[in-house]
Amino acid sequence: MKKRPREPSRTGRLVVGRNALREILRAAPSRILEVYTVKRDAAAARDLIEELQRAGLAVHYSTDEKLQELSGTSAHQSFVAVIRPKAARELKELLAASKKRESSLLLLLDSIQDPQNLGSILRAAECFGVDAVIWSKNRSPGITPAVSKASAGASELVECITVSNLADTLQKLKQHDYWVVAAENSEQAVDVSSFEFPAKCVLVLGSEGEGLHRLVKELADFSLKIPLSGKIGSLNVGQAAAVLLSCAASARLRVSGRLAE
């Protein structure tokens, strides 16, 4: 009698894809609860399976159909993991901690609904040392398996904070000495290559279609744009985030004296 594949657990948060799982395994292995893969693809992923086993984690074999049903996507790369969610951090905790910091880089997202864009933004945020990414609980897809995969696991590594009202959040951040820098492709916006980022900065990104909401835009202290010289007149929001965060991160390094002028 053919053995029935083990049923994946539905507790915890789901992470799909080899790259995302590998990054979490290296950064926070204790958070991984269960790992499932498709047996026919095990040989191609032998190194990852061995890495998981060396960490004391059992790898369970299931079917492609079961993994697709569990994750809600066929792009799971034959790996689905159940991980322990991070403890949710509140805005007030971030504000309290910011009082002790001379420099800080935050990212605030206004209506970024596309999972691929959100994932790529989170990946850039983790790579460039963003202290926290903030978004409205009503204007975001949240951390889904698709977002986690697109972020290559960064969604589980970078600090993410959900709030009820973005404008109110920006007001509170300004009261704690943060300067609000909005990404906006307008004539009034300053070229990012000549902009000097404040020591405590919250970079605000809007969706590609709607841009920034009026109340959010009105709270900006500065507006930035990325100079383009090609025939295509715009970047998607994920690409724009990477460019702007790279500039902001370089500015932080210069201020701290770790990057030669």
C-alpha cells in the first residue's frame, strides 16, 4: 500500500522557495518549524536539504499538489516551510528606541499592493540596513508566501510594522526628530544624486498608479526624484526603492565615517 504523504501543518507562517528558506535557515534557524519538499526534486536541492538536516531539521516529503494547495502558488520551487512568526513590533516601541539613536533610516509604504513589488522592496530594505518598514494594515497585502518568496526571505529578517493611519504615523515620527523624504517624480523634486539625507530619515514610497495620498504628501519635508537618461521614463517602485535606499545607506556610512569621501 502506497504511503500517504504527510500533511503540512497550517500553524505558523508559510515561506516558499529555496532562496527564501536558505536565508532564514542561515539567519534564524530556530524559527523554522517544518519543511516540506517534493521527493522527485530532492536531488537538485541536495545541498539545501543537507544544510537543513545539519541544523537538526527534518525534511518531510509531500506532493506538488499539496504544496501548491498549501502555499497558494505553483511557484514554490518544491519547498514550503512553516516558520514561527516574528513577535510583532509596535510603533511606540520604535519611537521609544529612536530617542537613543543619532541616525535612523525608515521606509514607509503608501498603498503598495502588488506582492512582487512589496517583496522586492523588503529585499532592498534588508540589504541596505533599513531599521523598519512601515505600512497601513488596510493598504497592503501583508506578508504572504508570494511576498516572502519575492523578498528572498527578507520579509522575515527586516522589521515590519503595520499601523492604522499613515499620516498620523508620519506626524509622530516628525515629533521624534525624523525628516520625511517623499519619492515623487515632479518638477519640484530634488535630484537624489545631489540630496543630503538627514541623519534621521523616513523615506516614503507610493504606488506606481496612485502615487502618494494627499495627506501623506503634505507631510513631506523633501521630495526626491531619480534622474533617468534612457528611453523608458520610469522605474517600477521596487527598482526605485533599491536606488533610493542605496543612496540613503551611502549617506549614513559617510556620516558615520566608515566611507571615504
